[in-house]
Amino acid sequence: MKIYDVPGFPNPLRVRIALAEKGLSDQVEFVKVDLPGGEHKEEAFLAKNPSGAVPVLELGDGLFISECTAITEYVDNLDGKPILTGATPRDKAVIHMMQKRAETELIDAVADYFHYATPGLGPKIEDGKKPTWTGRDAFGRKQGERAVAGMRYFDKVLRHQPYVAGEAFSMADITVLGGLVFAGFAKIDVPEDCAALMAWRQRVQERPSVKAA
Ligand code: GTS
């Protein structure tokens, strides 16, 4: 397996944590993509992922799989013993629901803030490749506020249960963590009164998979 990504970037981090949780990191060849240089918007990369984003998984038979959730589902189910995406229909549904919330209300909202309300990845990417419609800054700021509301939501969830989707660490936790990492990168602070979310982050950061990723 090959993974096209950028080490340290938030969405790639999600897949690297999932691989480490599954003990598969050393079975993967990582290929670094030049994001600030715009390599991900060139034809050769768009043939791998038309969305022009990392990470992308390449299988031995030449199939490319993008989207962190799809890649995580794949690696989690390779051995028939899923630990991140749910083993029962109920767990699968709850994990899927919470991870989607973590994408929409947190990591994707932070990404919009980063790309639309800050210089983002620099003018070559942001100005040349993204729409320049009026109000994009205001949209970005609104998405920043949405991300903070997302943090408050997950704080509330974590006051009553140890992990985002319930009793066990899952793909939903990985997505929330990726969102907080991205928020740090984009300089969106976690509200000080989100004590449960901060305690959860502290705990999750101690996992060997997170330390290794
Ligand atoms: N939903 C996608 C996924 O789950 O893989 C998001 C992928 C994504 O947005 N990746 C970012 C990217 O390639 C990298 S990161 O900064 O989010 O880690 N962005 C390129 C660009 O031009 O915006």
C-alpha cells in the first residue's frame, strides 16, 4: 500500500493514526505531496483523486482510495476485526454519525476558516485555484464560529462518555482530534470552559498511535 500525503497535516494525520492503531504503519510506503507547490492540483495527482486533496491510498492493484473515512474503513476491515469503525450494526451507525458530525461541525469548518479567512496554503493555491467570490472571508469567519460551536458540542458529549461515539476509541475520536490539530494550526482556540474536551484530548494524545503519527 502507498499513501500520498503530507506528514503533520491534519487530514493525513487521521489516516496515520488509524494505520498505527491497526499496526499497519510499516506496511505502507508514504509518498510526500508538495501541497504549497500545488502538486495536488496537477493532472497527475487529480487522476488519483479528482478532489485534489490528500491523503490518498493506492492499493497494489492500482486502485486509488481517497477520503479519510473510506481509507480508515478499508484498513480497519482488512483483518476482519474492526476496532475503529464498529463491529455491530449499532456501533457502525453511531460511529459513522459522530464522525460525520466531527467532519461537518469541526474539521471541515476549520478547513474553510483556514482557506477562506486566512492566507491558507498561500496565494498559489488559494488565489489561483479557489473561487474568489465576494464574501468568501465572511464565509470563512462564519465557519470558524461553527468550528467553535462544534468544540462546544463535543465537550458536551464528552462530559457523559469517555469517547466521542461512546465507550470505545473510534474513527470519530480520530476525526475530532484531527479537527483540534487543524484548529491549532489555524489559530482557533478551544474555549477555556471546554474542560471535558481538553481532558479527552490529553488522554487521546497519550495513545501510542497518536504519539507515533
Ligand atoms: N474530506 C477529505 C478527506 O477526508 O480526506 C479532506 C481532505 C483534505 O481537505 N485534505 C487537505 C488538502 O489536501 C489536507 S489538510 O490540510 O486538511 O490536512 N488540501 C488541499 C487544498 O488545496 O485545500
